[in-house]
Amino acid sequence: MSDPTSPEAPRPIRPGPPTLPDATLTSAGAEHALVVDLRSSMAYMGGHLPGALHLPMGPEVERLAGRVLPSDQDFFLLLQHADDGQPAWEALERAGFTRVRGLLAPSALGTWARDGGKLEIIPQISSEEAVDGATAGILEVLDVREESEGSPEGASKGGPPMTRLPLNLWNPWDPTALAALPSGRPLAVISAHGRTSPVVAGLLQRLGVKEVLDVAGGFQAWEGGEGTGGPF
């Protein structure tokens, strides 16, 4: 019999959260459940459960979880692929989030929609459209790059106005969190590479911001295109 404390002993398999029936969302009522949507950002923005937060599966999932997930709530995971379940909840546990109550297959969202449930979307715009909109005063640009990713002032000299809100310094679950945001116009969220902005846009939707846009490709897209040296 092998010694379980031996370095050579096989790692015990821990049971994870259960995979739930597709009808769970309909039966429970989405308004009572916090769903974390692990599908790709394009899939999420194209149609997601109202109030669902977004964490794309990948190497940044732990960091982003620490930025946007509440620590005091149970939640379900909506998977991109059926075999994403174990790596997803293990990654969230490493980030300190242990209250995963169940896994939902990708088909659960289709069941929700077929049963009459509504979906929310997040429109995506180009960096050029964001510049034009901010310059014309028809939208607000929210720069959510972390401190290590961007300058404190956000836009480069001479660029359109924008609000700088480093994600690592913002506690979205503070009751006064929305006070830091501009209001009255649609919010176009921009990040360094376009990977974080859909996450923040979904978070803002859940917090009650009505008009949220995602700036495709982030600052990298602007600097890599014809607008090199421009305001973004």
C-alpha cells in the first residue's frame, strides 16, 4: 500500500461542483443566480444572460477573477466547452473563490433563450469610432488599463477626453463604485489589448450602467493601425 504522504503518491481526485441540467437557469430564475460566463468574449458580447459576469478561459482568468468577482456570493459557471469545468473551478479556487455551486453546459444558454429568456449584448466599436465619438461628445471613453499597463493620464497629449480608472485600483462592489464613473452618455470601455474590456463592460452592465460599448483590440489596435501616434 502506497504512502499517501509520499511525493510519488498519485494526487487524489477531488470531486468538483456538479454539472447542472440546462433548465436550471429557467427554474431558478436568473435574477437570483450569479452566473460567470466562461465563453469567448465574442460569444459573450453577442448574447449573454442578463447580469452574467464574464471571465474568458485562459491564462488571465485568475487575475481577472480577483478584479471583478464578489467574494461573498455563490455562483454558477457557464462553460464554453464541456471539459472546461475542472480547470475553471480549480483556477477560481487558486484565486480564492470557492463558492462555485454548479456547472452549466454551453447548451444551457440556448435552453434559456428558447424558454423565453432575454439575452443582453455588448456592442463593439473600433478605436477610431471611439475617438470620433469622444471628440464629438457623444460617448465617454473609460480607460481600465491597470497601473502597470498605462500612463496615469490615459490618452496621449492632444487626444480626446477620457476617464482613467485602473481596474486594479477600483472595487466594483463598493456601494460608491459607480460614483467614479462618468454618466449621461454611453461608456466605451478600452483596455490595453482588448481582452479585459469585455470583462469590465459586462461588470458595468451588472452594476446597472445601461449603455456600454467595447473598444475592439484596445490601445494595441489603435497603435498598430493607421492611427499610430494618434489619441489612443
